[in-house]
Amino acid sequence: MKTRQTVFALVLLAASMQVAAASEKLNICFFLADDLRADGIGALGGQIVKTPHIDKLCERGFAFRNAYTLGSDRGGVCVPSRAMIASGRSYLRPDVQAILKGGAKYRRPETETPLLGQTLATAGYASIRSGKFGSNPNQVDQYYDVHIDGKTAEGNADNLIAFIQKNAGKKPLFLYMAPHEPHDPQFSPKSYHALYKAADIPMPVNFLPMHPFDNGEMLVRDEQTLPWPRTPESVGGKRAKYYASVTYLDDQIGRVVDALKQAGQFENTIFIVAGDNGLSLGEHGLIGKQNVYELGGMEVPLVFAGPGIAQGESESFAYLYDVYPTMCELAGIPVPDGLDAKSLVPVINGTQPKVRDVLFTAYRDCQRAIRDERWKLARYPLIDKTQLFDLQSDPHEMNDLAANPEYAGKIKELTALLETTRRAMGDTDALTVANPGKAEWSVPDVIPTWKEQVKAREKAAQQKQRRLEEKTKGEKQ
């Protein structure tokens, strides 16, 4: 019979073995920038922007060159984007809508698929989130261990560095840095402004002074950050501030990476670099992210680097919320059932060329798009307008083929595919409306504020809900 001392010694040994096993798990460091474009990184095609620290991660990592956030039900595209990262599910699903409506008070029912933070907590991770507060997954996930909000990327980096110094080697670390940069007003210290001059910034090849039609969100807050018509001077100034903010952010990312090296944790860390959504900077006359153009609102950079990840890139389609299962699989954490997201590991390790054939994006009830490797169809239900682009020959979407009878069959084919795909994603908004408005638009003499627009939209939504309830009630009678 074992003595009490022997039993106690065995318990201590078991506990120490558990701690050792936990410390051997890979750390995860997730840099999620706000409004970072797919070409906002030097190594991924940014010809002007300077991002040496992120470039080094890209050079040893794997990049997805066709990565997107799925879409948004509001002007703040970052809100559903981050909720989708946390849940691994489409923002159109009722459970994600509950997250968006519940905000900080939301608590995930145990019967539903666990959020990312829950999964990491179960796996024994010590976690920190520092950065954007209002639309962060931490707001809807009480399982993150530390909640700190720095005002700038430098403050966010300080928080992560202190956390690394305190916890490295004790538990596997989940480091989540979600700074405001380079979101407008594109903050950076003055020293960074000297790196970019507006006069030296080339305009995008598809620059326009005005967007040619009403896409359903022409006066959103982002679009009001520059006057109409857009000019090369005004757009150049905004792009210069944007690049300065990205370079400032890059330096802070470099500080976090250095801290991991100093703690002896760099080689044991999976790095993820992404943007929560994209941003137009003069393309098609737009300045915001409330659109479904390429390099516009939904396309983002997405890079994985670290142990077992070979250097490379893929043109295969990825959604930003794929980070959830991919992160888990790379770190050896069981992936929960019930996710819409797909692990990208088969593409990273070369066992599959892709995990999906088509890609669907959406914005509120006014924009829908579907694309494959060559063709893209965009649909604007509120004005009964369709666009068709051959991305192979027209990657900047400058030649709309929708009016050409030669492509009627392709439009029919892609429209049917859009209908099937959007429904599979949980989309309940129709591709046609009873009384579509006019496509033409001009800047009004008096531009309503964004708050006024939100109130008007909320009122319209309430009226729509009442009509739906009355219709349902009448059908039952």
C-alpha cells in the first residue's frame, strides 16, 4: 500500500508533467490590423509602403493572395469581421447575429459551438488581447485571460511585451494585437510622415473622381472623409497618411517579435498577420470599405508563419474566419465541430490546392458578389444592377461586361451560383426588390451625418420588421 507521502509525490510529478506539456505547446501571435489592404504590405505587392518587419514574417511564411472577410451588415465592417473570427461562422447566421446584438453582455450558450477564446482556454493558453475594444472578439468572449486596451499600436505592443516577459515558458501564449492603425485618421507619429509625400504617391489605375452609380452606401462615414469629386491631390494625401500609419504599425509588430526572440519563444510561435477588412483608396472613386470590389472593402492580407509552415503562397480562396480552425490545427488543438470556416492547413502543407471553389462576399442588403478563379459577378438589388468582370484580363474591374449579350449565359450561370451560395451562408436578403431605385446619383447639397443615417436605417428596419410580422400574422389567419 502506498504511503501518503508517496501519493503526494506522484501528484506533484503528474502536475509538473502537465505544466511541462503545456509549455511545449506552440505559442500563437495574431496581428490583426484595422483596415489593412491586401496590398498594404511590401512583401505582398505594396510598391510604396515600407513594412520590413512584416516582410520578414512573410518571407518565412505562407500567404493567401485571395483572402477576404465574408461581408458586413453595417458600415463598421470590422464588427462582424471580428465576430466571425471569434466564432468561425458566417455573420449571417443567427448565433453570430446574437453576438453582434449582445455586444459585451453576450454569453455563449454551452450548447453552441465554442468561440475561439473558449477553445484556447480549454487548451490551456494564457491569453492577452490588446487593441480595438468595441468590435473585438474579446468583447463577446469572456474566456480571454487579460483585457487591456492601448490607445495606439505602441501601447498595444507595450502590453504584449509585458505579458510575454511575465508569462513566457509558463504556459503556451495567445498574443492578440488588434490596433486601430491604419484606420482613419491614420495615426502615426510625425517622424513617419516624412517617409511619404503625397506628390510621390501614384494613383491606382482604376482611380475615378466619382463612383459611377449608387451602390447603396455612397454617403457612409468613410466616404465622407474626403470631398467629392476625388482628386489626385486629396487621394494622394490620404494614401500618404495611410502608408505612414502602416509603417508605424509595422515597427510596433517588430518590437513584439523581438520580445519573443529575447524570451526564447520566437521559434516556438505561430504568427498570423491579417487585416480585419480592406479599404478603397481612390479606386472606382471610393474611399471606404463598404463595397465588394477587389482590393476594396472585403479583400485582406492573410499570412501564416512559424514551425512547420513552409514559405510560399496560394491563389486559393480563403475567408478571414478560416483563421480559427487553421490556427487550431497548426497548434495541435482540436477543431470544434459546427464551424463554417475551413482549415487552410491542407493548402499550406500542399496536400490540397484549395478548400473552396468559389467565394461569396456581401454588404448589407445592397451588395452581393460571387467569383471563381476567373469570373466575378456583383449584384446591387436596390437598383437592379449587375456587373460582370473577367478578372483574368481585367483584374482592376474596369470593363463591365454585363451589358454585352455575348455574356448573358455567364451572367445566368453566376447568378444561379450566387443564389445557391448565399443561401448556404445563411443570407436571407433577396437579389431583387419590388421597387428598385435609380442607379444615378449625385452629391446632395446637405449630407446627413452618419448618426442621422444610422437612425434612419434603424427606423426603416423596424418598419420592415413590422410589415413582415403583419404579413406573417395575416397568413396564419
